[in-house]
Amino acid sequence: MHRRRRGSRGRLPIQPRISEHPKADRLVPDPVSSETPIFIDKAELEALRLVDLVGMYQEKAGRIMGISRGTIWRLLVSARKKLVQSIYEARPLVIGHPSQANNDY
């Protein structure tokens, strides 16, 4: 994952530590809609795993990932939205950055 700014100024973002990588790299609904896939970042997935699957508090998950609790909260909001959107719109959910994904879903 590359460090990128969202503008031309400011510091580079801190890269979260990801302790466990998922076994799958995409989830494909049946039937698949013809719309473009939804991409979920590995950091978003790790925050979702730690808080919702493991049951950690956001503060502890932030310490483990090396980021603030506020950043964990933003990652969770984004990940949950993408997950629900993928289910309701029957769009493939691809784990990782769009430039790293191959499109054979």
C-alpha cells in the first residue's frame, strides 16, 4: 500500500499495521450485477476484523494498528458502508486498492 496525500500539503499518512491478512481477495455475489466492483482497503478490513469480529474496543484496535481511535472510527464507517452497499447492490467486493486488483470476478 502506498502512502498518499489527499492534497498537495500536509504530512504523509501513517500506515496502519495489519496483523492478519484475509484468506480471500474478493467476494462475488450470485447473481453479479453489471456495475463496477466496490474496493475495500486492507486497513478498513483490519479495523472491521478487530472491532466487529474480535470484539475489541476502538481504542485498543487503534493501538494495535498504530493509529488513532478517530482513524479507526473513520475506517469502520467506510468499511461498513462498503460492505452493506456491496450486499444490497449485488456488486463484487474487492479487497485492496483498485490498481492492484485484476478484474476477473
